[in-house]
Amino acid sequence: MIDLIQEIYGTIMRNKLRTALTGFSVAWGIFMLIVLLGAGNGLIHAFEGQSANMMMNSMKIYPGYTSKPYQGFKEGRSISLDENDRVTTERAFPENVITAAATVSKGDAYLSYGKEAVSIGIDGVYPNYPELEAVKVKKGRFINERDMQERRKVIVLHEKTAKILFPKTEPLGKYLNAQGVIYQVVGIYADQNSFTPTALVPFTTLQLVYNKGDSIDNLVFSTKNLNTEAANEIFERDYRKTIGANKHFAADDDGAIWIWNRFTQYMQQQAASDVLHIAIWVIGIFTLLSGIVGVSNIMLITVRERTHEFGIRKALGAKPMSILWLIISESVTITTFFGYIGMVAGIAVTEYMNQIAGRQTMDAGLFSVTVFENPTVDMGIAIQATLTLIIAGTLAGLFPARKAVRIRPIEALRAD
């Protein structure tokens, strides 16, 4: 074994530049693979984080405009939703709908407390709102059934809105002014990613205070027994047909109401994540292959340069396996050493990315969204990638080694 190590060391030292360039291509391949995997994981983790607290088995319904004539009605007719549609949603689909709620909104409300003020939307919501949206109460309480029944003027603020209106005082229990309407702050909430955070009040209160009548801006409901995309498509078709019968639009009129199916969206996101993973692995593997090809070429050159030496070895009685083992060992040594360097460097870079941009968000005051999170690679995957590289390096040395073994001693001794 010591003789083998000395021979490998001597061969490498005689070809320092060539070995270094080949090793760099190997190290660069594994380095790029790990960095790409880390960056891809950062994007995927951000996508997953956005929907982490959101109920995936739920749908949201928005009114739209008819895109085709129906029973004497012209196309382009505006469709509105009301309380009857919410009740119909729960009663017509008992096998698939768990609970339904609705939202009615007041845009561009001006909230003020003392000298502080903010322009923000107000949403009237049901008590089950946190069960259907990515909302978590951090302080105080949420809207309850009694608030709904008595149409109380209570309000739940987003944590960022609360910081603006109450920078130096505890907001719970305080009264704020919403353009002449006084609301008492009863809770503070947070959500995973706030594009446009709103203030939340009881659904019935907003209907009464802002004269919204019986109309609603959107429906949201949780579902059950819809575990495949096919089942969801069938449900959506039946749902359009049911609502269309009430609102007088065609069952296949996709423009009349817009259905945001979070389950199918999640499935699409998973498919996109899988495509991203595959693309990263393909790019990384081709980068690795460039290093493996370099190792194979170096071994071929080594065999050609040492043809005379191998002939003498065989003439003196060296077994073919010893020559085979010598070439393969040199190939494995190069790929293992430089592959390890590339792996360590790649992991170090991903950890550095995690330190400086481990949770990268787009924040513009009232709204923020996470776009990059935890760009690291599992150690097991990094080791597996390196072991794959070593195996490939072994195969890269195998073919030149077989060529060396097949050389006849008389022909090798004649070689220049």
C-alpha cells in the first residue's frame, strides 16, 4: 500500500499543472452542483413558507363578468355574490364543504390615532377567518360570534399597522378613528406574507356601517374528500353549475366567477419545484461530467506516457490487476481529494448565503413577502453527490486502465 501511495504521489508531482487543472474541473463541478442546489432550495423554501399556514384544502370565489349569453341575458353582465351564495355553498355540497365564510371590503380607509395615521383597507370577516387564511392572532382575540350578532365596532389590526398607529403604546383596548367611525382594537394578527395587509372587523358591522347591503366581495370555504386534481375539477364544474343556476349564467362560463383553488395551485407549485430540482440536477451533473471527462483524458495521457513502463512491469511478471489497480487508484485519488475540496467549498458558500440572505424579504412598509429562505443543502445530499463523483471517477479511470492492461509487453517495450 505504501508503494502504491508513493507511486501515485510521484506521478502527480511530475504533472503538477495538469493534475491541478483536472482537479479544479472536478472541484468546480461538485461546488457548482451544491451551490445551485442551495439556491434552488432557497426559492423552494420561500414558496413553501408562503403557504405554510394556509389551508390548502380550500377555495376562494370571486365575482366576475359573463363571457357568453345565457337565457336571453347578454354577455359582459356583472355577477355579484351575496349571503344566499354562501348558504348555498354549505347546503348544496355537504359531502365536500366543511365550512364557508365571506368577506366584504372597504378600500382606502383612513385610520388615525392621535397624530399617527395610515391609509389601509378594511375587511369585514367571519369568526372562522383564521381557519381559512394564513392568519395568526398574536395579541388579544379575534372577532367572535357575539361581535357579529351585535354588530360591534371592534377591529383587529395587522402587526405592522399597529406599529405605525401605536409606536409607543399598547394598542389593545385603544380606540381609533376611521373617518368618523370609532373602533376599539381587540386584537393584533400576523400572516405569513402580507402583500396588502388590511384591518379586520366583523362582517355584519362593515355591511351596516358602510351600507354594503347583502353583497359580498368573495366567498371562501374549506373542502374535504377532494384529494386529486380530477376530483377538484369535477367539484368546480358542479359548483359553477349550482351558482350559475342562481345567478343565471352558463355552467361552462369561466368568466362569470373566478375560482381560486388552493389545492390545485399547491399541486402546480409542487410540479414547478420538481422541475426546478430536475433542472438544477441536470445542470450540475453536466458540470460534473466535464470534470470526469477531464480525469479520463488525464488517465489516457498517463497510460500513453507510461506505456514503456507498463511493458517492463509486465515483462518482469507484474500481474494485469496490479497495473489496473494503479491507474484506477490514481483516478480515485484525484476525484476524491478535489471532490472533497469542492464539497466543503460549496457547503461553506451555502452557509454564507444562509447567514446574509437566509430569509430575504421584499418589504415596503405595510407589505412584505419572503422571496428567498434557508438556501442550504442537506449534508446527506452533499455527501451522496460527492460519492457519486468518486464512483464516476473510478469509472473514468477504468477504461484507460483496461487499455493499459491489454498492452502486450513486446509492443510496450517498442513504444517510444
